[in-house]
Amino acid sequence: MRTFKHFCAVMIVAFLTAVQTNAQKTMDGMQLLTVNENITTVITASEPVRFVDISTDKVVGDQPINNTIRLKPKEGVEVNRDGDILAVVTIVTERYRSQYALIYTSHKEEAVTDKAIEIDERVAYNNPAVSMSTEDMARYARKIWSSPARYRNVSTKQHRMTMRLNNIYSVGEYFFLDFSVENRTNIRFDIDQLRVKLNDKKTAKATTVQTIELTPDFMLDNTQSFLYGYRNVLVVKKMTFPNDKILTIELSEQQISGRTISLSVEYEDVLNADSFNKALLYEY
């Protein structure tokens, strides 16, 4: 009996120790990256980086694109010795976080130049600032793009082109706006800007018109030009607006041609947005 009780006690202690170990992380268990003041270390995440912290001012960094950061030790601050820990960098993405200890090396050939965050280096993280990840937005948008159009009467014609609304879906905190453009000319359309705006409806000329620019959180297709056909899905934060406002999707062309075509979406159409059926995500 004593042996069994002793065994149980040992197992409980081992379990609590394992839980504590998993809940805490020390320098001994941290991934090490060797760095040098003459070499830029590039770290790439599998999804957009939302936050970066460098624990000391001995290392500088920036974020040139949304899923990549660059790091380099400062020059001339103090004499660094091989093996010195210059800083700990913490990287927080939409769904995980990772930490690396930056170790100085005087040998440039030993410095890490390119580092991808591996799966086993990611700690799951529920980021309160992210209600839907970019990967999930892309999955929804691809399925919406391949689904049939539900709107038939929301369109506009300009410059022998037709721009039409295909679908509006409501998912969580976001609207997914699916639209397409048909070009009936033989002149390629080189996209300069794709804008989403809230405009006042037509008023008297003496009245000041207010325009509110909306920045999409995600855009499915980043194509820069098209000849005959174009389709895209934009993701914007849910909004409500009064009946005297209108939602406008505007596509403008680069100069010299400079064609512009815009599509107006009434508030009533936004209210009729479909709730997204997750069955559309199933692969067939």
C-alpha cells in the first residue's frame, strides 16, 4: 500500500513539474540565433506579424512587410564578445508567438541570415486584437469567389466596361464584398488604385460632400492588370451607415488612359448580406 501511495505521490509531483515547465520558459530552453553587426538577420513568419519586442537597445529591427522582420546589432555601442546575449526578440503573430535569444558572433559566416519560424517554435496564442486570421479570411474569400453570383441588379457601366456586385457575405465582424468587372474593349486595364469609400448620396451642388475612406483588411486578388475580366473579394470591418450614405467600390487605371469605374452599393443591399454557410468551406 505504501509503495502504491508513494508511486502516486511521485506521479503527481512529476505532473505538476511538467505543467510548470510548459507554462514557463527560460533562456536555457530558448532557440538561439547568432547575429553580427555586418549581417542582417531576416525572420519570416507563416502569417502576418502583429507585434515585435526587442528586449534591449543593442539590437535594431524593422518590419518591411507584414510577415517579415529584420534584425541587426548596433555598431559602435560597446565591444561585444562572442557568446554574449545581446537581446531576446519576441514575435507575436495572429495565432502564435515565438521567442529567440540573439547571440553575438564576431565571425560573419556564422551569423544567421535567413530564419523561418518552425512549427515547433510556435506557442499557440489567442490574440485579442485578431477576431479572424488572414488565413481564414483567404479561405472564406476563395470559396466566395468560386460561388455563383446572388446579386443581379447591382451594376454600373462606364467606358464600355461593366462592374457588378456578385455577393455580400457577413462573417463575424467582417463583410466580404465580391465584385467583378467585364472589359468589352481590347485595351488592357492597368490598375492604379482599388478604393472602398462611404460617400454622401447626390446632393445640391452647394452642399459639401463628405467621403470616408475604408481600408480593406484583406484583398483576395492582387492582380495589377486585366484584359477582359476581373474578379475580387474585399474584406472590410462591419459597418452601419445611414440611408443618406452609399458604399462605393472604385477601380481606377494608371495614367495616361486613366479610366475609372465605380460601383455603388445601397444600404439595403448591405442589410441583405448573407450569413456565410461554413459548408461552402468544404473541399469537393
